[in-house]
Amino acid sequence: MLPLFGDERRRREINLGGSTSVSSQAAILDQARARRMEREAQRKREESAIRVQAWWRGACEARRVRQQLRQVFQEQITGLTALRCLVLVGQDEELLALWSGRVSQDDALLFGPAQGPDRDHWIPLLRRVSVLLLRSISNRAGVSAAVTHLQVLSKLLDPSLAARLLGPSGNDLSLYISQWLVQNDMYQYLGRAITTIEPESKNNPSLPYVVKLLYLPLTNFSSSSELFARSFSALVSQIFALPLLPYRIPLTSLSELSGQLPLAHLHVLSPCIPDIVSVTSTSSQINIVANLLAFTPPRYTTLPVSSLKAYLQLLSALLNVLPPHALDPPLPRDSRTPQTLWADDSDSDSERPATFTTSRSALLPPLDSRTRKRLQLLPSPAHINSLLKPAQQHPELLSDLVSMLLSLNLVWPSRKDKVLSTLLLYGGGGLVREIYREYVRTTPLGRDENLSSLMDPSLGSCWPPLLLLTDLYTQSLLTMGDDEFFSGSRTTLTLNELVPFSRTLFNIAFTLYWREDQAKIQEATVPGLSLTWEGVRDRITKCLQAIHARDSRRPFMPEDHWHVNSEIDMNSFVEAAVYEEQQVDDSAVPRSTSRRQPTHFPRLSPRLGVLNNIPFAIPFETRVLIFRRFVQSDMMNRGFDHFGRRNRTEASIRRNNIAQDGYDRLSDVDLRAPISITFIDQFGEPEAGIDGGGVFKEFFTSLCKEVFDSDRGLWLANKKNEIYPNPHSYATEPHSLNWYRFIGRILGKALYEGILVEVAFAGFFLARWLGKQSFLDDLASLDPDLYQGLVFLKNYTGDTEDLSLNFTVANDEFGVAKAVDLIHNGSNVPVTRENRLQYIYLMSHYKLSKQIKLQSEAFFEGLSEMIDPKWLRMFNQQELQILLGGVNAPVDLDDLRQHTNYGGLYDNEEPTIQAFWRVLESFDQEQRRAFLRFVTSCSRPPLLGFKQMNPYFAIRDAGTDEHRLPTSSTCVNLLKLPVYKSEKVLREKLLQAISSGAGFDLS
């Protein structure tokens, strides 16, 4: 039976050609897939061809229809049918020009149909045509047709004209069209139209009409409506964002725009501020600030409080999103002007230009010189005072003004000092107290609440007043003498207020240093501010250091005010700090530069961050212990053995030439290594004795006495006999600078070995060791007359310019006076009321820092070779002086006796020992210090009492010959005391010995 559809079984194919063809299953599948894809491609080509043909037929038909519409339009240009044709044709510049040219000449043609039977058709068509006109203007604002377009739009949006022609319904027409245009990006088109006309072509006839269109929609909407707020927001974000807006508009139109801007209703922008900021670029945000400054300041006095408040909020929001220096980007190299913070503690001979990294400056938008000039108004004293006046009258404005000023300081750091000085001088200087009492003391931060949640966004509004107050108070201390500080003047905080304020700052700073997640501190920002938490910490630290410096000179804080003993186990703190110090990679923080980079260490270790920035949080005794542990660790790492003879440097020193021989023998020696000194007497013979440390201590003491002698010309002494580098030009010669470098190394050796040095340094010079600023009050110890003159200038109530001062300082050398500029072209810059704080600071800074710059740098170079600068930053000036020279306090004999060892025949009950202590008790303090010098080589007690003396003071018998004098071995703090039967003889012999001043042959 044959199958209906043929044989369904696959028939065997027989190849009669004599060759075989074998195809695999995969090859068969690939062939099938290729044929299927080819069919699919063919189908798509056919469909595409059909679509192209349909589009072409449609395009041809549309062209034909538009051509018919054009013909109909031209038959009756101003009728309803023509208007329909105009809308249907779309963006046809020729037809739009014909229509606007005709209706702009006759208001009846434009408004007449709005009253007739075709009203319901005419008005919707009219609004559609208005959008077409706007689009045309945006691209071709400079052509003649644009003028007629603008005339038509101006008439349609003018409610007074529409009402005059149409009656009450005219207002509805203008409102209707205004609403439609605003919803269809009217201000974006107008902004584009303005930018198509160059600023130099401000006489273009289109511009007056464009200006009119900027404010006409706002006159049609109620100020309380959503459309008004939307229009005003668009005006700011689209029009005020244009560069050089005031320079693009004719003067008459500029006055018109200024008068018509609804600045009295700025408050409606408050909800729109986030949107304005988010939709604008950095360049646009800068332009908005500049253009606001062009129109708003003249109306500050008349603006309602709510509007001025919104204005300040808008400025703050814009400034907060700008990168630092965006308002003052670097100029081309050939026109760059120097700018600096006048209180930045710079020691350069001229003002230091603001520095920018290449990558950062490349990201900043360039600014036209006219925009730069406009922006200069923002930090100017006159502008800030014009804002402070209404803020004083309406206290509710002050918090917003504070936020704006802080944002300004953050984005424009080179103007920070000018802003702060203006605030300090305003109204007699009471702003510091007002900000503290009204906006800091009563906040959760001021009450020290929830310090563990400092970064909580709910505290965002608390930070601007606190941070601005911190900057203000730091700035005020630079030019505030102690008399004013302690007088309770209204220009500063009272001591009762300063105690809680400083504790608030201290708690915040310690919390930020002590956090383990330091990466978050460096990267995260304060809610609402363009400031990292690291920046917050640095600002607060600077203020704390200034307050603590005052408290160190003249204590006024409660006991333990600065300490955190209850929060930290000091024993574990010491061990952890030593361990973390060992982990710090020296290559990451080169020793030569680390003196200026204390903020680097919190990134590596919270404990080192505390010790290098707010060391007063840790008790002084603990820090001294940490310092000694740092030194011991360094000695171990270097393999030094101070009790062995290995690797010792031998030096022979003539007794009558100690300073020069010491300089010649030790200038190139590693002073951290043990040094053995052999004295050569006046006959050229070596003195007897082996240096176990005591001979070196005697050499060191004699060396210091010589090199710090003011008769040598390297040092001068103030009235308190505190020394500082000689500012004379002689002291800046290479030979003198080498001596300063050597002296720095020698003092570094003293600190390294724990040798006390009987020399007192001026506080301002010690401050430079620590990389800290000097203050006006430091000048009192250097030049009392100049200090009194500057205090007089600060408090002068008359016209400062009557004093005929300028920004120069007179240097007198060899009887020749030379004027040195304190700022660029200072001889031509008079001292005024506005800049007198700058003058006072710069004069003080010059006297205390700049004129001894080279000498100090050479000294620091030598000191840093011996002592890591970050170790010294654990102390303030007063503590560093104690570390160098011991405690300038009475000798406590009870403490000394309690820590005394006895040897040989002696013990505490032996009669000679009993007599010895009675004799010491009969000595006055000068004699007791002479005794200490005799047995230890230093007349001052150890820093932390005699328990810290290493080794302990010891007494051993030295025979029974009562004619023999007591002798000493200062290297081991040992007194060799013969057995005296008479207390009177003991007293005479002891006084003779301690006042003889003999050399080591004596022992």
C-alpha cells in the first residue's frame, strides 16, 4: 500500500558521482540556523523599506499640507483660520515673523478676537503661538523679527494693557498665557535669548522687551500662589545664573528690572532653595551669588524680615555647595595677586599667595574680572555691617546670618580674617557674647548632651553658631591683651562663660580625636556644611590651644578642667601611646616637616592625635613619662648603651675655651650617642677622672652658660631675663646660623639625656618650637612700649587715620632706620578702623616671629635632629621650660631626704647624717640650690620631684679627716661626706665646697 503522503521513512541517498559526502549533525544545524537568519534579515529589510516608504509618503503629504496651510495663512494673516494654520505649521520663522509683525502694529488685531464669538478658540491658540514665539526668540534674539515677537509677548503678558483693552477679562487673559508660558520653560528660553546677545551689544533693541518679560509673569500671579513661587524660582535658577547679567542689560532696563523684582517676596523661595541648588552647576551658582549681590543689597533696609531671612538661607545654601576658593580661583600666572590669611602664622617675608594644587584649580570655573569685582562685595566690611544692622534689630535673623558667614569663610578662606575682624569690631564687639548666649549655650552641643552622637543630622543647626564663635574667639585672642581678657569686657566672654564654653570645645575635640573610625572623620561632612569633621576638629583645637595658653600663663580654670583622667586608664594609655609611636612610619611623616603637621597623627593613632593637638587632656606627669619612654625606645632602636664604653665619642675640651671647642668637636657628631668629655686644664694637661656622665654634665652646663651669654651677640634677654634670638642682621649671617643650629642640637641632647639646663627662654620663642602662634600679649615681654601703643590703637575711639600710621615697621641697625612693609605696598596702605586689628596682629607677628625667622629655623633644624618635633608638641611653653630646666620651685628637703640612699658607714640615724640634714635645713633657698648644683650639676629640682632623680641622691662616708672638704660625683648624684664630729665644722666645710666652683680634680 502506498502511503498517502509518500514514504515517510527517510530514504537512503545514493551518490553516483563516485565520491562520498558526510555531514555531521552540527553542520546540518548550523546550515539551518544560517538559512533561518537570512530569512529573518530579509523580513526586516522588507519591513524597514515599508516604514521608510510610509514615512516618505507622510513627509511628502505633510509638506503638501503645510504648503496649503501657508497659502491659507497668507490669505488672511490675522484671522482665526490663519492662527490655526500658524499653530499647525509649527516652528516656521517666516510665518511667525509675518504674524507678529502684523499684530504688533495693531492691538485690536491681537486682542479683538478675545472678545468676540471666537474667544474660546482664539485664546488657546494664542497661548500655543506664544510658546512658538519664545522658542524663536531663544535661538534668534538678535534678528529684527525677534523685536516684534517680544512686543507681542510683552502685550499679552501686560495685565494693565489687557485690562484697558478687554476690561476685567484682560487680567484673566494675561494670567492664562503667563501660566502656560511658565509651565513651558519660559525662563529657560529667555535665558538662552539673553546669552545669544554679547554683553558688548547691550543696546540691542530686543533687550528692553526681554527684561520686561522677566518680571511680567510675576505681576500676574498672586504672591501666595504656587505659580508665583515657581516663576520666582525659575527666574533665579535660569536668569540669575547667567554670567554678567547686569552688564548685559541697558542701564534704563537695569533700573526697571531692579525696581520690578519682587525682592520683598523672597520668602516664597524658602521651599525652593534645595531645587535651585540641585539644578544649577557650580558656575551658575557663582553667578547667582554675584547677581543677587547686584540687586539685593540696596534694599536690605526695606526688605521684610522673612524675605531677608530667605535671602540669607539662599546664600548659605549656594555657598555650602561651592568648592573652596570657587569665589576666588587662581588667576593666570602673569596677573596673580598675593592673597593670604593675615593670621595664618606665616613667616614669609612677603604675604604668601593662596596656593592651589593643579588638579583642584583645574576644577574651579574661571571668573570674569567683573564677576570677581562683584563678588568682592560679599566679604567687605560695608556689606557685612549692612547685614549686621537688621540682624541686631531683628534677632531672628542672626542665626541665618551666622550660617551664611560661616559658609562664606569655608568657601573663601583667604577672606576669613577680614570677615572675622569686621564681626569683632561691629557695635563695640559684643557679638561674641550674643552668639554664645543665644545660639550656643542653650543648644545640645552647648549643654554637652549626646556627645557620642555628634554626627547626628538632628544637630546640624547647632554647628554653624558654634563653629563661627570658635573662629571669632580664636581671632579675638590674637589681638587681646591679658588686661582686656581678665577685665570682663563686653568684647569677650566672661571667665564664668569661658569655663563651660572651653569645656564644651574640649569634650567635642576629645571625642573626635578618640574615635577609632578616623576615615569617617576625614571624609564625612557636617550636615548642611561643606566642612569635614576633621576640619571641625582642627578649628576647635586651634581655639582650645589659644584658651589653654592663657590659662597656662595666668591660671583661671578649675583644677582638672583640662584632664580626662576619669575616662582613660593612664597606665594603658602610656603603653598604647608608646606602641603606636613605634608603629608610625617615619617615611610617612618626615621629621623635617612634621613640626607643621600635627593634624596628620590622628589619622594614624587617636592617642598620638590627642598628645600632639590637645596634650593638656593628659596630666603633665604622664606626658613627661611618655616623653622619656619615647626617648628610651629610640635609644634601644639605635643600640645605644649609655653605661658602656662602646660607640662612645671622645672629645677633649679646654676649660678656657669650652664653647668653641665644643662647636669644633661636636658639630658633626651624632649627639644621640654617648659622649665622653676630657677637660684640659690651663696647663694643657688632662684633668683626672673618668667621665661616667658627670663630666659631660659639667661640660654641658658650662657650654650653655657661654653660648647663651647675651654678650656673644646671638641672644637678647627681656626684662625677665628670658632669652630669644637676636633679630639683628648679624645674627642671620651663615656663621651665626651654624651656631644656632649647633645650640639647637645641644639643647636636643639635654632633652634626650634628661639633663636640666639653667636657661629661661622667652615664651614667644618657645611657642615657635611648638609651631604655635604668638599673641599680642606675648609682645609685652619683648617691647612693653610697643605693646602699650598697640593696645592704645585697638581701643582708640577717634579717627584712626589721624594717627598717620601705615603698614610698615621701622628697623634700626647701626643707627640707620629702614622701613619694612608688613603687607604688599604697605607704605601706601593707611591704618584704618576697619584694618587696625590686622595691623596689630602683623606688627606683633613681625616682632615676635618674622624678624627671627632664619635664626629660629636654624635652631629648629638642629633641635629636630635630636628630638622628634611631635614629642615636643606634647607640652606647652611653660611645660617645655620645665622639661628643659626643671621646676623653678623651692627645694623640698623632706622629698629629698625621703629619696636618699646611704653607703659605707652612713644610715639615716648616724650622727653626721643627722647633723647634715639640720645644716641643709638652715640653708636658705639659694644655698640649697647651690648644694643641688654641687651634687647633681643642676640647681633646680627634678620635674616630678626627687623620686625621678636617676640614680637617687646618695651619701657615703669619705674618711674621718675633718679638714677635708666634702666632694661629689655628679654623674651618680653622690655626695662624699667625711665624718664630722662638729655640726659647725660640717656647715663651714659644706658651704666652702659648694661655693668653690672647682673642677673634677676636686673629687
